[in-house]
Amino acid sequence: MGRNIKILVVAGEASGDRLAGRALIHAKEIAEAQDNTLDHYGIGGREGQAAGMKCLYSNDECYVVGY
């Protein structure tokens, strides 16, 4: 039996959510190929949630842009 890997995601706006969603899909595929499980949670939007992320806060409620 493999490990349970946990990932915290912070995607405060739409483009970050798109990237996070894609990255989480690939991370899950890699984890499963190695007989591991993946739990991912954090701040994100629709694409992160579609990838299975447990959304603690929606980026619809709080947009963050950094420089």
C-alpha cells in the first residue's frame, strides 16, 4: 500500500485556478500510478474543484492578485 500525499493549493484568481486544475489532474495520475493516494485542498475555483480539490474557500469570494 502506498502513501497518502496531501497538497495545499492557493489559486486566488481564474488563471491560477486553470493551472492548478491541470496540475492536480496530472499529480493524481502520477500518484495513482505509484499506488499512492492524493488529497488536495485549498483556495480555488471551478477547475480546481472539477479536479477533485476540496475547496476551503472559493476564489469567487476572494480574488487575490500578486506581483
